[in-house]
Amino acid sequence: MTRPRTWLTTALRLVAGIAIVVPAALLLGASPAAAHPMPHSVVQLDVYKDSVTAQLALPVGDFTTASGIDLNTVASSALPTRAKAIRTYLAAHIHPTTLKGQAWQVTIGALSLSRTEQTSTGPYRELVAKAVLTPPTGADVRHFTFDYDVIVHQVVTHITLVTVRQDWAAGRVTGDGATQVGTIRLDVRHMKVPPLTVDLGKGSAWRGFAAMLQLGANHILTGTDHLLFLLILLLPAPLLAAGGRWNGGPAGPRAALTRIGRITLAFTVGHSVALAASALTHLQIPGRPIEAFIAASILVGAVHAIRPLFPGKEALVAGVFGLGHGMAFSFVLAEMHLSTGQLASSLLAFNLGIELVQLLLVCLALPSLLVLARLRVQPALRVTGALVTATAAIGWLADRLGLPNPVARAADSAGSHTTGMLTALAVAAVAALAAVGWTRVVRQRGRALRELETVTEPAV
């Protein structure tokens, strides 16, 4: 009776061992390629008032497998020969609907091929496609169902990440970074690709306004060229010109303040008018000539700081050159494709952000400018600052005319150090105010001593 029981126990142990060892051997002996991470697709959404634009980034290898449209050996120049087939395929696999099931319109636009790299995947080619998703009239663009299976319907291991890049009503206006909405992949239990429910929350005009206010402030802070132009015009403002030189001595405090105020106001009016006109009329202005014009305006301002070119007319020049700076600001708004109402609100907020930071910078620089005008080292410091500014302007001008150079790159990188610049201006302002206060104290003490000596002088 014992032997059969021992035999049965041994057999059961053997079966259990096989059940453990075989799967382990399969796992350990699996090909490394099976575990190699494959590139995923990315769908970036830009949310507007009446539509959503989706930018699709699709790995070429998986796209070819899924669609049957061979792009593995196709050069970018030959992509138009496949464009019709690609658009037809994409339109057949992108079906956004309202939460009640009403279909949206899908229009496939620009196509391009590029090379990219994701973490742990190595470099690979990708197909980039733009799709415009338009809901039925009156439907909510912030809540919808995204039925999408461009690659995953055939490549079952494929994953698509859906993110939001721009959403004015949610305060996302820069396009930097992205907020993940969800992931589209195969449901292995039901062997289906479930649609993604997109919930972007409740947007508001205030969030868009606040985001544009911050964008305007950051744009002037990081726009080194705009700051240099204003500051280089303000540098000789407290001085008087005589004989073609800045050697007429310092202007009075009231005259200096008036000049600085006029220059700042004229620059503000100039760029505000150009910003509003170019943004509201949707003018298609080439960017390179405008950027070159800005570099030239800085160069003119730097020369004027060394030798007066237009003494007493700085405000007029600031207004004229401010028009070009305003057109450059408008490029930021033009890229957002805002509705008329959103554009009007954004114009106000963006401009307000620029003016607040500009006013802060002028207030910080003002004490130093007034004190500097009365120092013996003023000419040396003024000329040095003007030469540095002129060098940066020449570098920018060459770069914007198609000649990249290290001077332009170094000048552009200065925009990432705004904290140090603000700190330096604040310290200089405090030091200037302290110097003025100390000078007054010394003068008052000297006057008091002279009066005391006069009172105590013995009568003869």
C-alpha cells in the first residue's frame, strides 16, 4: 500500500516541477528583441474655440505594417506620391464624436517625414500628420469621445499617448510641454481598442487672460533685444548734447524724468499700435525682415548713446522703432489661431504684461541713470555699455540676415538670465538712491556747520 502512494507523490512533484521550470525557461530564453521597447505614437491636441487640431507623430515602421503603405524607403521628397493613400487611411481610423455619439468632421492636412528618438528606443523615422477635428455646430470641444486606432488595430502591442499642447481657455498658451489626457491601447480581454473619453475640464476667459498676461511679461523679460533697445535709448536721456557730443552736462532732474517718460511712452504706443493692427487684421508679415529691423534699431540706439544722432527726438525714434517691435510681438499671437473675442482679450493681457515689466525695468534703471549722469566716470561707462550693445546688435543683424554666429547665440542666451539682470538693476537702484541720500546728508551737515560757524564767530 505504501509503494503506490510514494509513486503517486513523486509523479505529482514531477508535474509541479515541470509546470514551474518550463515557463521560467521560456521567460529566461526569450529573445532580447521581444522585450525591446518600441516607439509609441503621440497625438498632441491644440484646443480652439470651435475646433481641435491634432498633430499625429507616427513611427514609420509600425505605420507601414498597419496601413500597408510602405514608407520605410520613401524619401521626404517622394511623400506627395503617397499623400492621398495616407490621408484616406488616417481618415478611416480617426472618428471623434460628441459624448452623445454625434460624429465630428475630420480633415487631414499637412504631412511630413522626420527623424526622432524616444527614451530607450533609439533613433527612428516618423510620419507627422496634422488633422483638424470640427464638432457639430454648438457642440462642446472640451468634452468628446476620441475613437482612434490608426496603428493599434493591426499592431496590437502599439500604444498611443494623447496630450494637450495648447488650450487657451485652460491657461495653456505657450505650447511648451504637454498635459497627458490618456492612453489608447488594445484591451486584451475583449480584443478591442476602446475609444478615449477626452475631458478637458471647464475652461474660462479669465484663465486665458491670466496666461496671456504672464506670457507678455515673460516675453519682454526673455526678449533681450527688446530690453536692450529701450535701455540703450534711456542711457543718454539724462544728458545734454552740445557740439555733436554728450558733453553739455547733465539735464535737470525734471527734464531727465520728462525725457525718460516720453521715450518709454512712445515705445509703448508704437509697439501697442503695431501689435493690435497686425494681430487683429491677421497681416502675413515675414518674420526675418522684422527681426533684422529690430537688430538695426538697437544698433542705431547704441551709436546714438555714443554720439547724439537725434538729440531731443528720442521719443519720436522710440515710437517709430516701436512699431517694428510690436510686429515681432504679434508673431506670438498669430501662432495661436484665437477667435476674435479671445484675440481681443489676449491683446489686452499680453500688452499689459509687457507694459508692467517694462515699467518695472524703467523704475529700477531710473535712479542709476540719474546718478550716473553726474559722475565723472559716466562717459566711460556709457560708451562701454553702448559698444557691448552694438556688438550684440551686429551679431543679431548678421544672424537674422542668414549668417549664424556665436555673438548672436551668446546675446540670445542672456535672455535666460533675467533674474540676475533684475537683481543687478535693483542693487544699482538701491545704491544710487543711497548715494543721493548720503550726498544730501553731507550737504546738510556742511550747511549746518557753516551756519554754526557764522553764529559763533566772535564780533570784532
